[in-house]
Amino acid sequence: MNPITDTTPENPLPDTKPEPAAVRRGSVIAHWWDRVGIFLVLLILIALMAALAPNFLSVDNAINVARSVSINAILAAGLTVVILTAGIDLSVGSILAVAGVGSVLLAVDGVPTPLALLGGILIGAVAGALNGAFVAWLALPAFIVTLGSMTYLRGLAYSLLDGQPLVASDLGFRGIGNGSVAGIPQPVVVMVVVYAIFWFLLERTRFGRHVYAVGGNMEAARLAGINVKRVLLSAYMLAGAAAGVAGLIFSARVLSAQPTAGQGYELDAIAAVVLGGTSLAGGRGRILGTLVGAVIIGVLSNGLILLDVPFFYQLIIKGVVIIIAIALDSLKRFSRAGT
């Protein structure tokens, strides 16, 4: 009696059936949307506002938009680094306030202007480093840590001024808030410098590669020899320093130290980051996309003001934009997980 022979090959060939054309086409569309979609949204928004508000495209209004965008864009630049690590920082608005208050107090006390400016940035960097230390070394949730620091730093800003604004009309660094260089507002010049630095750090250095690696898979990054704690500490410190720069610009614009400065700014900054294509899950995103996202937020806010939309409706619209941006980010993550 002959034994039954198994005709199944030991190493079956993998399924080489070509990917459906519709799937490939969808992947191509998603690929290009990630790169140019945000620019299309900006162009459509500009065209819409220009059609609805005749003064929108005036030179004076363009300068006004550029000035207003600069603070949020700088905050968002720092937040981009944190969110790329799959973290979050809700305290950047309060850091802005404390840094602005600190720099104005230094200037009023007679500290040379360069040192007062440096002092504001250092205050922001130290506040950010404290956030990073709690997140990295104590493994506390970033949301909880920065929510707490948002509160105590706001209280610190109030306590430094006894709850009252401090007017400084002869502030030595008032130019960075209201001056211009070759017709370009100085806040915009500072913003460009900040983005050039952050672009270089994220796109051309080992630190940038480590940021993406930590955000993509923290455990894999650790096993690959990356000092995850150092990366997290540096990310939050950079976010704090950027908030410090934004605080200097804010104080220079209003020629005073304001304990209420930056309230709610963290939401606009997060919206700019997510609109710009950075994933809240970490590991994906580009710093230049964040800049475009900040411009979208600025154009939207300016257009709503020109259209005399009541302030409470502006809040509703901006809140809806934030929800849509986060929902789109979630949809993109789900679609990538399914491919």
C-alpha cells in the first residue's frame, strides 16, 4: 500500500497579487495631500476672505496679520518638537507670561537690554526644562504635568506684579514688537530666525532624527541606544525657550508686563501644529507645515475681525477648526494603520 504524498510545498510562495489600482491611487493622493494640501487650504482661505472683506488684501492688513501670526507661530514651533515626541505642552501660554514679566522687570531695574532679553529666554527654557524633567525622569503624563505648570506659572506671573500690569513705555527692546527692518516687521524677522533654527535642528541634526524616533516608537528608540530622557528634556526646554521669545515680543508690542499675557494661546498653537500636519501621536510632521498652520489660524482670526463677527462666534469657529484638525489627524492615523 503506497503512502499518501503531501504535495504542499515546504516554503509556499508569498502572495504576489498586485495591489489594486484604487489603493495605489489613494496612497498617491494621500502622499501629495500631506505635502501640498495645507497650502491649498491656505490659498482657498485667503481667496475667501479677500472676496468677503475688501480690505483684507491691503498692505496695512497684511502687515497686521504678519505681526499677529508671529507670536503664535513661534509658540507653535516649540510645540512641534514636543508633539513630535508624542508629548504635549499646555503651559506655553503661561511660560510666555512669566518670561515677558521677567524680562520687563529686569529692564525696568536697569539691566542692559541684551541681558534682559536673554533673561526672558532663559526663564522660558528653565520652565520648559522643569516640565521635561517631570515627564522624562518621573514618567508622569505630559498632559497632567503641563496642566499643573500652566496653573502655577500663571500664578507666578500674577505674584511678581501683585496682580497689576507694569507699564514700561521706554522699554529698551520695544523694537522687536513694533519696529521693522527694511519694511519687514521685526516680529516676523524673529519668527523667521526661530523657524530657521528649528528647521535645522529637526531636519539636519542627530537630535532631530532622535526626536522623530522617540515619537515614532519610544521603546524601539531606547533599545536602539537613544537617550530618550535627554531627548524629552531637550524638547520641552526648546518649547519653553520658544515661549520665552514669544513673551519678549508680546511685552514689546504692548510696552508692559501683563500677568494675563498668553491666556488661551496654547490652543491656537496646538491647532497650528496639527493643521500643519504634525500627528498628535508623534513621529510625523514638519516644522514648515506648522508655520503654514499658524498662518491659517492668523488669516482666519483676522478675516473674522474684518467681517465684524462677534467675539463669542469667533471662539466657536476656532474651536470647531481645532476639532476638525484633530479629527483629520485621527483619520490619517487610522488609514495608515489599515494599510
